[in-house]
Amino acid sequence: MKFQDNQTFTYFRSLPTLKQINRVWKKILLASAVALLVLFFIYRTAILGGIGNFLTVAESAAVTSSNQTFFVLGGNGYERGKGAALLAQEFPTAQFICTGGGDTLNEMRALGLNFTSSDLTRQCMIESGVDSLRVFELGEATSTYVESEEILAYCTNHNLKEISVVSSDFHLRRMSLVFGDKFQEKGILVHFFGTETKDFKAQSWWTFEAGLITTLNEYIKLVYYVFKY
């Protein structure tokens, strides 16, 4: 008797073990990490420059002739004061209000000098040629958020519907975040001006110590403000 075997057989390999799966995933993750590092190295200038530019960009409508009030935020009174003095030339009929309270630098306190941030900014503007009758002070606040509250109250009391706010260029993103919604809810249009600072350069902040400190510090503050306010 003759038999024909037409049967086909399917062979199954054993399923991969958890250790084998983990080994494959480790290789994938390692390859991905290496690829990302290579891409970062190739495009490092563009990426790091973008990190710096993000801090300096703020949406702001064009300034109109009805805007006659500029608020200069406290901190770094020299550079912000110099920048505000240039704006005073560009807007010869506008008034400037310097904000910022608190203690001055320890070096100045050691000499018996006790100025608020608004004092220093105003003095810098006057020494830069701005008429003292155009520069005022609103010097109680000790943080950007408190300054925004102080300025909002001032605008409400003086029926201001359009203002400009001046600060360091790296401060623009956080400043627009703080001032944005609550001023808009009150129908107040806010323009933002950034002054240059030696401790920050958007396209090269990672190349010098002061730039690294300023940028990292500003990002920490930005995250803090997002979650707190």
C-alpha cells in the first residue's frame, strides 16, 4: 500500500523574551539619542539662536500718535534708562514713568546710597538728556507681576487706553505674558519695547557666562510665571 504525504507543516519560533525586547529597545533608544545629538550639533547655532530669539519676540501693534505714556520697568536702570532716553527722542511729546522699588545694589548701599530701581532709571534718563519734567516715578513694586498690577491701577485711575512698556529685550516674552490678558480685558492697548543689554545676545548667548546665566534665569522665571499667574 502506497501513501502520499501532501501535508504541509508550519513551524513557529518561540516568542521573544522580555530581556530580548528590552535589548532591542535599548538599541533603538541609543540610536535615536545619537541621531538627535548629531542633528543638534549640525543645527546647534540655529537651535540655540531660536532659544534666544523666543525670549525677545513679543506681539505688539504699531505705536500710534495717541500713545503718550511710556512705563520703564525697574531693574538694570542704566541700560533701560539709556534705551528709554532714545525713545524719548523718538517720541518728543511722551511722558515716561519709571517703576520699581526695593533696595539698590549692595555696592551703593555700602557707600550710604539708597536708591530704588525707579530712582536709578529716572536719573539715568535725565543724565542722558531727557527733560526731568517728562520723567516720573512709580516706585513701589518689586517684581514684574507687581509692576503690571501697579501700572494697571495707574492706567485705570488716569483713564489711559494705550501705553508702552519698556524693559530689557530678553524680558519681552515674559512681559507680554504678564501684561497681555488683563490689560486687554480693560480695553488697554499695550506696546512693548526692548532695550539691548550687554548680558544677553539672542544669537550668541551661549558663548559667554553672563549670557548663559541671563538666559537660563529668564527661562526659569518664565516657567514660574506660567504656573503661578
